[in-house]
Amino acid sequence: MALTIVEFIGYCSEHGQRLLIYEYCSNGSLNEALHSEDEFKTRLTWNACIRIALGAARALEFRSFIFTSLVYPA
């Protein structure tokens, strides 16, 4: 099983759009953590950013593999 940071709730496929639904993150989004200019927020280290990027790439690869076997062919 893949390491999960946030819980995957489900997905929706309607009108040619496919959405993945995850739990709400009260501490903000990954985008905010990576790009925040807020002086009160701690900036992530370069190593933390690389670990996040690798984890995201692995998650996308895993989801792509799972969803191509679950979602009917176009």
C-alpha cells in the first residue's frame, strides 16, 4: 500500500472531467507551503521540497496505474 499524507475520499468522472477528492487540509495547501511569501510561515528546506516532489511523482504514478485499471477505456 502507498504512503498516504491525506485521505483519499473518492473520485468523480462527469462531462469529460475527472476529479480526485481528498480530505480538507486545515494547515493549507502544498502550493501555499512551497510558494508562501508569508514571513510568519516557515519555509520548507530544499531537501523537504525534493522529498515532496518525489512523493507526489510516486503518488501520481500509483494513481495512474490504479485508475487505468478501474476507469473504463475511452
